Amino acid sequence: MTVFLAAALLLAGAAARTIETVTPQVICHSHITPDGQVQPEPYLEISPPAPWSIIRNFLVAPISGVGVLAGGVMGMESCSGPPLLVMFWPPPRTSGGGTVLGDVFVAWMPPGETQAGPLSINGYGTEGERLYIRYGPNISQARDDEEELGLHESRHVDQWAVANFLAGNLAFPAAYFVDDALFPESRNHFERDASLSRGGYPPAPDNWPAPKWPETAAIAVLGLIIFRRRLRWAVRVIRGGQGQRTAPTTGECPVHTRGWTPLRDC
């Protein structure tokens, strides 16, 4: 049942992302005047080469659509980055960050306490902009910062695409969670690959693990649950030698056979 629900969600996601692809999008950070006129800013020229862009967007479409659906449930609107589709809360709500799901950036994080000034005073406007609001996430106000952040998140899309191709739609978040539990924040290998400075991360203090113990313990327990049968098989082979590789309990396959009970019971 769980597998069926996951497959249904991914199919719905692929459909939702396809619909967003063919739906005209306002460019993020466009200026919307009080009478509803749209004054778009130029596209950032940071998209990858067209062939790879098409391939990676196809590979991540199901999980990208999950981001679209999640944003819709939260009452978000969408705008075109590029190189990502961005889901965000309409003004006057603001955002201080978000999460990439495939090629969709869901700007769900509230602004931090350090983000004061025009963001808190004028919603989506920047200082001196009193006649219009900026349509799209206000995570960065400077054009150069916006480009750097876009390049950082685009690299995460590459990571999603490769992981999806190699191991399926949950491979990247699983790998990211495990890596972040052992190498948190600036030590995280995925963030370092996407450029720490572009993503607003401080330099990594070193390359050594710095485990977050609650997450690490949870991963260890989950690993024992998932691989318990293989572990039992390995224990049986270690205790009984190679002859135990294919010597199951009557009526059971070798993997299901108990490994840490006395061999006479096997």
C-alpha cells in the first residue's frame, strides 16, 4: 500500500510539473505596479546547456511536481527563475530560504532575525521602491546575490537528476540526510559541491565528521531494521563458514534464516 501511494504521488507530481511547464509564468522578481502592470526583470543567464537542462528536468519531473503540489497546498504562487521554478507565498509574506525538490525551489522558510530593513518594512519591495512590489521570493535583493543563489540551487538540481537516474526519486534526500547527519552544515558534501559561498554558507572549518548524534542514531536503527535479514545471513556465514551461505532453515530461503541462534537450530 505504501509503495502504491508513493507511486501515485510521483505520478501526480509528474502531471503537476508538466502543467506548470506549459503554463505561462511571470519571471521572478518582476515589478507589479498598483494597477496590475507587470514590469519583468531580465532573465538570469545561468541555465545549463539546453540538452542537459532537458534531460535533468525530465529525470526530476516526478519529485519536482511534489514541490508544486506542496506549494499549492500551502497557498503558494509560482514564478520562473530560471533555472528553477519557484514556489512562494504571495506578498506581503516573505521568505528567508527554502528547499529544492527536483527543479522546483519551495521558498517556505520564514525570514531570519537578521533580515531587517526593507524586507520587513516594505514586504517584497526593496528600499526606495514605493510604487510596486517585487513578484517572487525576496531571499536576495541584490542581482549578483540572486545569480549566485541561482547557480547554487541549479547545482542541487544536477545532484537530484543524477541520484534519480542511479537509484530513484528518494535517493538524493536519503543520501543528503545521511551525509548531513555525519557532515552537517558547511561540512555537507552536497553543499560543498554546490559552492558554499554561493549558497550563503560559511567556509567549512575542516573536512572531518561532526556527527549529529540523534540523527546518526536514528539512521543506525533504521539501517538495522532494513538490513536485518542480510545481517542475520552474514552472521550465520561468519559463524558457520561458507557452507552456511546456502543452508537455510527448512522452508525458508537463506536470507530469512536466523543467524544469531545456535547453528543446530538452523
